[in-house]
Amino acid sequence: MPEYTPGSAANLPAGAATRLRAMRGAGEQPAFFTSDLSVDEFLLVEHAGFEALGLVLGSCIYHVGFQWQKWSVSQELPVLTRAMYDARELAMTRMEEEADLLGADGVVGVRLVFKQYAMDENVLEFQAIGTAIRHREKTGSLRTKDNRPFTSDLSGQDLWKLMQGGYRPVSLAMGACVYHIAHLSFMQALKQVGRNQEMTIYTEATYAARELALERMQREAQERGGAGVVGARVEESNWGWGANAIEFFAVGTAVVPIGNGAVRTPLDHVQKVITFDATA
């Protein structure tokens, strides 16, 4: 894992670092931003007190190592779990470094994108993409306790509502678990033919695997200073390890109250839908 140093460009392509620094503007050259926010998202992010700085990206192409699987035993596959988590974290770190070069307080609308390449069935690319933003009045105070830009997969609308409600995002929290689900023996499969019954081996294995992923997401959120997680979800994927090897990936945005003295907008106001007339 790369060591994270705020402002460092050690893990970025030289061209990316040059482009991002130029976007900040200097002298007679004005600042310039890019964004994947929709018009509604962009305007609500502005309304929440932030300015968009630029689209930021982190990428990692990762070779997943070999993991021995016992055919008849349900168990976690730690080599694969570690690989899937580390690859995502590498992509996230590089995205955060790009945001640092723009002088961002955080990254909103983070998307995790995965691709498989024909060059090798065990090679996957992980991308983290979002829009770097900076608060006009609270510059620097919204960063994490280790001085990283905050990260969040919340939309621009949800970020606005969260801030209006007196909370702020801290970090995108992740938990992964790759689990091998035991194959049924011949006799076990024969006993259930034509019957309505729970497949307890499958239930227990998938339940345990999801719980591991959720536990790790929760622990990461707490370690990064979060008081809770919003928008949590558990996704399932199979990357060609076989029908009985499944990855459970838990992800959500860790949040904290803005402060004891924060004035919270009444929820009935927060829940109102703001619409923008594109023809105006």
C-alpha cells in the first residue's frame, strides 16, 4: 500500500499532476474546473457552500493471486479478500492525491468502477472517480483527522441535505469478504430433490460472509472518526473464481455531526424538492 502524504503526487502520472496544478490557476491564468455532477447536483453543491474544483480519478490494475479452496468447506478466502480490498484502497488513495493537488476539502459522488481484461482472467482494474470540492468558508476543517480530503458516494442532492441536517461526510467506508460456499455432497443433494426446504449450508455461509463485510465496513468507519454510516449497501460479485466463490462488498459514507452548536435546518424544509427550470 502506498504511504499517504497530503499534497504528494508520487503515485500519480506526471501528466496528471501537471494538469491538476494548472487547473488551480496562477497569475493571469484563471482557475478551471471539470465535474461529472449533473446540473442539479452542481447547483446544490454550490448552495451547500462548496465550489467544484475538478474531476479526480484513481486507478489500479491488480493481479489477484491464487487461493486454494476446500471443495466441501465453507470458509473465507483471505488471499482474495486482501487483494480485492487493497486494490480498491490503492485506487481511492490516488483519487485522494489528485484531490489534494486541487486543494480540495473532499470528493463527492465517488463511484467505484471495476473492469476485467482479456489479457489475463486474474487481472482486474479498479477505478475511483468523483468530483473534488472545497468549502468557501470552512476550508481545511472538513478534511479527515489524518488530513485527507473527505470522500463520499453521496449525490450532490444528498450532500446538500446532509449538510442542511447538521451532518458532514467523513470517509467512504468499505468492507470486503471473499467466501467459498461449500458444495453439497451427493447424498445432501439427493435428500432435497423434490422437497421444499431451506438450504442451510448456503444460508449460513452467505449470512456469515455478509456479516464479515458489514463488520469491516463499520470498523473502518469508526476508525476514521465516523459516528455512523449512511447509504450503506452490500454488493455481490463473482470474478471467475467459480460458482461457489463470491465476494460480498459493503460500502457507505461515514458521517459525523457538524458540531454541538450547529444550527440544523428543519427536516420539513430539507425534504422539499428543489427544481431548476432549464428553460429559465
